[in-house]
Amino acid sequence: MSGQAKVVPIASRRARTKRREPPAGDALLRRRVVDLEQELSDLRGSERRESLLVALARAVSSGAGGMTWASLARLQRALYFAWHSEETDKFGADARFAETIEPFFDFLYAVWWRVEATGTEHVPASGPGLVVCNHSGVLPYDGLMVQLAIRHEHPARRLCRMLALDMFALLPVLAPMLSKSGSVRANPENAERLLRQGELLGVFPEGVKGVGKRFHERYKLARFGRGGFVRVALRTGAPIVPCAIVGAEEIHPVIGKADWVGRPFGLPYFPLTPTFPWLGPLGLVPLPTKWSIDFGEPIEVTQYGPEGAEDPILVNRIAESVRETLQQMIDGRLARRRSVWFG
Amino acid sequence: MARIAITGTASFLGGRLLRRLVAARGADGVLAVDITPPPTTLHGVRHRMVDLTLPGADRRLLEVFREEEVDTVVHAAFFTTPRRDAAYAHELESIGTLHLAAGAAAAGVRHLLLRSFTGVYGARGQNPSLLTEESKPEADSGLSWVRDKVEAEAHAFSFSRRYPGLGVTVLRFATLLGPGVHTFYTRLLSKRVVPVPLGYDPLVQLLHPDDALEAAALALEKGPSGVVNVVPRASITLLTALHLSDKVIVPVPHPVAYPLAELWWGSGVGEAPSGFIDYARFPCVADGEKASVKLGFRARHSSRDALEAYLAYRFPEAAHRAPEARRASESEAHEVGA
């Protein structure tokens, strides 16, 4: 009914213009062409993939002889925008990029590591929240998996922005990948700004000490930095949700370290695993362990007030208690786990 | 009537600001201080020649400011493009500002507005996603281009502390890009092939000159307000910007890129020293919150607008700019229809 009601005035308006300007058929035609062009360019905007195919086809059909700088630039452009959107948010998150890489990480999540997420109801459905996780696994897969767990299993399907270690944010390829999938660099300014905006953040207070643990130290939480995450939570009143990730320690078991190899490339450590670097790029394939991600009950810190952030003893105490809670959650899960591969 | 003195009127932003102030206050309300006279199209603008790099420039400035009854000084004599003779750049930017601040303080100038760049924060891996004015500028940067600006800001503030009558505003502008802008960034954008560090795609901020002028005018209205970032509405990633301008991109691994760029720069061919590669690897994105609170400034253009405005200006013949073409054909259709 309402659809019909809408159509009538438009038709009548068009009829009126026609009646007013009988000889302007040419102009109308031109306007129609403009409209169609607009539609076409909108379509192009939404269907970048097609334009990539077109660009590739054009490149192939013209052959190497027909390759000019301009066509090369067009091809590169089509390739880039096939998996990047032209706009990002303030922090560099790119929706199209996230969409593009999601199938791969979904595969890791559902098939490769068969992630089992429990307790997602403890993650706040709205407003700020600080998910505190244990770090492991050499490469920041664990952060992405926590992000996916909250995206897939939490009813509000929230984006959990991970605070990435500086070292990951410095490495080529990995740095833009992390920032485009919604991560930001781990520093108090970023954390406070995002929490004040009411966003959900994931942090790894262990930092580099956690992610590069040797195999015999697995599932023993390292020191929790200097309690920066507690200070941010106190200042913003965000609840702390402990999150125990089990299974990620075994994907790249670090049996030794050769830090002197990585130093010239700006790496803080250089892990030696049973497969890396001996098998070359194959050594980068993570082992298919069975993962579990458990979210614990939120720890409220609002009773201390923002001024608590200035009290280092209080900050230390809270950090320590979060660490203990997390260690207990990990130990509990480990005690229940029968196999590294099947859970 | 108290006058506004502008230094660096031969520079792009200084010249544009001079025109704007002449339009707003009349030719008698402004004074151009530069080693080259302002364009002859600006009738009746008073001009005093002062070389900021000469010893004794502060005394000369004191005389000029006293004689011309200057109460506000806009200091825009800065290089937007890195120079090979770093010694001269240092004399002009750092020491020149020292002279200017000394002269202004002695002459009882009320407000000194300094033009600076968000680049002074330095592109570091540890930067927060949005740098506020509280973030420390990178005083030990490897780039003399950055160090000189940081020093200039410090000189201005140290004089303001000792002579409380002298209020200071430092406007840290994001990278200027738009019609009429000629910097080493625009020279890079004029090339067919642009080398970029492999595997990095940081956000960059491109500021439309109209927004920069608007912010400067507002700052002059509002009076001294300390350090203020002037940034565009939205950022853009470096590769998006380069692809939108239809460049062929050659990724170079960064361990190789630095020595190559240094060699290229040292041999007199390159556009910028290797330190600028940092700005293509790590974000240096400033927050514009303080400008909107303190100055009431909200940028009208986004980085993308600035880029498109520049491309339309630089390559008017290029047909790939769909939005402009569409707008043109639309207006044509309207003309015909009406």
C-alpha cells in the first residue's frame, strides 16, 4: 500500500515536467544517462571484485606488449581496492579488509583449532570492557581468536579491539594487517580513549614475556607488566574480564631462542621451534592443537574510583589478583584437558 | 590601529594568510616581514625587509614592531620541504624564531602565532593512534627538518615563560595538500612510480589549505592558546592515497630502503632524506579535539578531499576522477533542464 502511495507522486511529477517542457526530451535523455552513469559508478564502488577481474582480463588480453605505466597503475589499484575499502575508521580499522581475511581465520577458528569458547556471557554486551588474556604462541593468533570468539559466540557480536604489542605493530605486513582488523597499539593513551568511547578491548598484560615463552614455561603466567591495564580500568571504571586461552602455547613450541638472528631485523626474539626455521615457510604453519577460550566473571573496580589509579599499591594488588584468577582458570582447564590435540 | 605582522609571506601558507588578512582587515592592518616583497597584486600592503638569519635580527625586528605598532606576529617562515643545506634551514627556523621571539617580547607584542607541523611528534612505532598536544615532540629525531621545528617551538615558549606579556600559539598543521601546494610530497605525487616501504600502510593526514587558513584565522581571533593540532576531518591510508592518484607502487624492503634513500638524497637526486621513510612506515596521526574546543575549528575537508582537490589541480586532463566528472555532468544536466 505504502509503496503504491509513494509511486504515484513521482509518476505525476515526471508527467508534469514532461508537460511543462515538451521539447526537452533531449535533456531528459541526458539526465537519464547521468543517472545511469551514477548507478554504474555506485555499482563499481560496491563491486570492486568485478573491477579487479576486468582489470586482470584487460591486462592479460593486452599482453606484455600492451602494458603501459597507466595500465599497471590501474591494475595495482584494482588489486588493492579488491580487498581494502577506500575509508577506514579513526584508528585504521578497515571493514572490507576484515571481511576479506575473515574466511581464513574462521577456518583456523572452526576447523584447525576447533576453538571452544565458554563464558562469553561475562563479556559486557555494551559499554566499555577490558578482556585480559594470557599471551602465547609466538605470533598473535590468540588475539585474533579471542576477537572471533566474541564476534561469533557473544549475542551482541561485538568487535573486541586487541591492543597489539609494539613489536607486532612494527613488523612489516603484520602491522597493517593488525591495525586494519581493528587492533591498536598497546599504550595507555589508546586504551583510555577507546574505553571512554565505550569500546571493548582485549589486552595481554604479559607482553613480550608471554608471547615468546619457552615450551617448558608454558601456561605459567609471566609478570603482568607494571599494571598499566589496571590503571586504565580504574580511570575509566571498565570491568576486567579475565580470559584464559588454552591450546595456543603448543601451536609453535619454542624449544630454543636465537635472538641474535632477529636483532638486525628489529625482532625482540627469534624462536626456534621443531619446524621453524628448519622447514622454511612450512615452519610457519601452526600445529593443529585443540583450543579453549574461557571468559571468567568480570572483576569490577569502580568501588576504588578513578583516584585509585594513582595508588601503586592498590594497582599492584588488583593486577596480582587478576593474575591469580587467570592462572587458576588456566590450571583448571589444563587439569580437565586430556589431550593437546583433542581437548 | 595595531597591526598583524606576518613573516614568510613568500611561502604558500604565509602568502595565502596575508591575502586573507588583507581582505579581512584592509591593507593597512597587516605588515609583511620577509626578504622578498609581497606580490604586487596586493596593493598598499606594508612590507619590511628583515633577514631572520642575520645576527642582530632581533634588534631590527624590535624597531620594526615598535614603529609599525605590531601587537600580533604570525611566524610562517618555515620550510615545508627538507633542504640539503641543513645549516641554513637551522639558522632560519630555529635561530630565526629565537630572534623573532626576542624582538616580539621586547616590543611588547601580545600574541605570537607559530606555524609548525604534526611531523614534530615523529613517526614512531610506539605512537598512540591519535597524538594529543600533550604527546612529546621528537626532539632527538634523526631529521634536522623535525629538530629545527621542535627547537623553534621551544624558543617561542621559553620567551613566553620569561615575558608573560607574550602569549604563544603553536599551530601544528598536518601535511598540506591541495591546489597550489608545492612540497616534496607533491613532487612525489607528480611521479609515475612511487617507492614505498614493503608491508606498511599507515594512516596519513592531508590537510586542505583552506582548512589551514581557517584555523590560523580563528587562532588570531581567539588569542594565545598554546599548542594546537590542526588536522583534517578524516585520515587516509598511505596506499589508498597513492592508488587513488594512480601511481605505480614499488615496494622496497625497509632495511634496503634506508641506505638507498640516503644515497639518493646525498647524491642530489632524492626528494627527502631517509628519515622520512619513517613517516611511510609508522602512523603520525594527530588528534584535532583541542582545536575544536579552544578555537572552535572543525575541518571541512577530509584527507581524501584534500587529495582529490590536489589531483584535480595538478592533473586537470586526467579522466579518472569520477566524482568531479559526475559533478560537472550533473551541473550541465541541470543547466539544460532549467
